[in-house]
Amino acid sequence: MFGDYCDLKTKVVITPLTCSIGGATGNPWSNKGQKKSPVNIQITELPLFKKARPWYDEIDSTVLQQNLRRLDKAYNNFFQQNKGFPKFKNRSTFHSFTYATGVKIKGNKIYLPKLGWVKFYNSRPIPDGFKIKSVTVRKKSNGYYVSVRIEDKSVPTFPVKQLEEITTITGLDMGLGKLVYCSDCSAIDNPKFTTNKITKRLQKIRQKRVSRKKKRSNNRRKAQQKLSGFQYRIAIQREAYQWQTAKKIVQKSDAIAIEDLQISNMIKRCKPKGALSNGEETSPWVAPKYDENTGRFLKNGQSAKRALNRLIADASWYSLTQKIEYMAAKSGKIVLRVNPRHTSQECSVCHHIDPNNREGEKFLCTNCGHADDANFQASINIKNKAINQYGLNIVKKSKKKVRRDLPEPKQLSLFQTPTSELTETKGRKHYARKSKRDVPGNLSEYAFQLGLFNQENNHPDRDSS
């Protein structure tokens, strides 16, 4: 239809491995008379493609098929779910490939088709009765890793708790000062693996060393490997800490309520502001986007927002919520997502919504005067939203009575006078440890001052009156 192009506007050339937009070359009909999808058309044309380009015969056929399925999934995500246009990957940015069949494991050796037997560290042996479904080989900064996906149909699936069975729920508010604020007034610290001063300084030094080296040189490659290893260690620390955090959170209750945040929109760059011909500032996103007098872009707050974007990226909220969902499914619990609208501006007592209720980390309701920490207040609102949205039947537990250190004072009758014998009550005694005295107060100092006072009064030179 378009000659050698998938699209006349972009002039993308048709190839059997990349054409998934305007249709793939080949027979679009199967033997049963059904129309094939673009990915299936390309898969059936792989033998002809290998004859035309013999060097592709050195790659296993299942690896090429899985790459085509990845490409088809990326385009479907773009056209159907608006998740972003697929990025082009060359051999330097292509870090993984997947085998669907033909993989064998014996002890510390694994057989990969077209590569042969390769030694590897078998950190987790495959249990009896499980079958290998696929194997993915990934290249990282410190070596190659193998992920084996296994299956046993006789193993039952994880139990799923119904909404009617939920008795306890915990609301979570993602933060930056603390990583997570829970509705039970507990918080989890944020280590800030990337944004702390030491890490930022070391990363800056290593990045400068890479930029100073000559491009495509061995020294630049070595410096890049050191930088990649440094960043990989940070990523491992973050992953381990998030798994520990997810485990603690899931153990709290039967259900976990979290906000359905659009994190990618939260860390977008600020769009430049527009200006009129006379230099007066107007509403954002109006051309021209620079000041005619100075020739520079108008200030839009991006320099201040840059630090916030880095903190959000360092906290990695999306990765943490994924781990919470995985641990909850494994434990038979449920993760409930709610709309984040007005969760930090609504009062949990009177349900009054006002942007002035929150000022930084403080929350003070302008209607009823309720005061609390803004993040804990948001976690309580998230919990209440989940209860109302999903119709949960949560029974509130009565608060336990806390023992007081001092007993309540005795009430005297009308004809009794307050004396030390009537009003004295037995309270808890507090003993000072590693002290020479058993009574409170600095009596030695008072005694010293009293002795000086008596000496001054009894001095022989002083005139007595």
C-alpha cells in the first residue's frame, strides 16, 4: 500500500523484525482460514529472513520469536493503553533475551541452545515435579544473570481473601521525609540511597571521570563500568530495603489501602511560561516562550522542582507498591487502590476539605481545629476512603487503658480539712540509678549554702544588733 514504507509520514522502512505498525510482510492468512496477527505473520516469515541474512541463523529461533512478541506488546501498549512510544534499542542497550524451549540444567551447568553448556552459580535448585517454562539471560554491570521460570500445575494457587472477610485494614501514604506513613501512626524511614550527600558526591565524581575520557576508548569503557557498578550496588540496596518494607507492611492487617498515583506525571518537567510582546507575564504555555528583553525563558519553577523529582525517583514508590502487591498476593491478602484526590486536604474528624488545612508537614483544620501530622492525616483518609469505596465492615477496637504513674487525688468530704495523712496516696516510687542519694533534689548544695549563711551570721567581726 505504501511501497517500502510502513507509513508515508514517518517513512519507516518495512522489515520483518520491526514492522508492526502498518502490517507485516507475508501471508496474512493461516491454514485454517483465520487472519493472523502482525506478530504471527513475522514469526512465520523468520525462515525466509534467515536465508536472506545468514548470520541470524546463529541465534535460536525462540529468542527471535520472543523479541517479536516484546515488540508487539510494546506497540499494543502504545496504541491501546497510551503507555508511551517504544524506544529503539541497539546492541549496546539490548540487555536481555529469553529462551522458550530447549534449556537443560544439571548441577552447576545450564544448556542454552546455540550456546552450549555454560557454568553458573545455582543459587536456588529446582524442586522435584516442576517444569522449566522459560529462561531469561540478563546482562548487568557485574556479570550475566539467569532467571528460570518454572511451573507445577499440581501446586494450588495462593488463597484470595474476599472483601467480606476483611477485618483489619491499613492505609499507606507515600512520603519523602519518611518512606511510608501508616494509618496506625507508625512510619518507615527513608534511607535516601541516591540523594544523600555522600552518594551524590561519589556519583558526581565518577560521572566526571567518564565525561573526561575520549569517546569509544578503553579508558572510557572502564570508567563507565565503575560508574555502572556503583549505581548497581545502590539499586541492590534499594531493592533489599523495599522487600523488607513490603513484608512489614503486609503483616500489619488483612488489607492494604494505597493511593493510585500517576508518578510519571508527578516528575514531569514544568512547561515554560509565555509572555506578551510588552514583557508582561501571562498564563502558562502561551507563545512566545521567552522574554523578548532578555532573550531567556521565563522562570517556571523547574529548578526548585528538580530536587523534588530526584527525591521521588529515589523513593521509587511504584516499585515499592509492586512489591507490596506481590507480598499481599502471596500471603492471601488484598491491596486496595483509592483516588488520591483531596487525601491531604481533608479532615478525618469533620471531613472538611480546604487547601488551607495543610501547611507543609502540619495539618490544622480550619473548621473544627483538629491538629495532626499531615502525612498521618492523609493515611487515615486513605483508609477511610477504601472502607467507603469497597464497602468494608471494619469493627473498631476499643482503646486499651494506659496505667498512670500517679493515682487520682482523693475527694474529701465537706467537713474534712486537707491534711497530709488524708491526701497522701501511694504512688510509684522512682529510684535514681548510680546515685549516692535516694531523695530528689540537690541537698548537698543547699546544705553548703546554709552553712555559709550561718558562718556569715556568727562571724566575730560582724556587729550584733
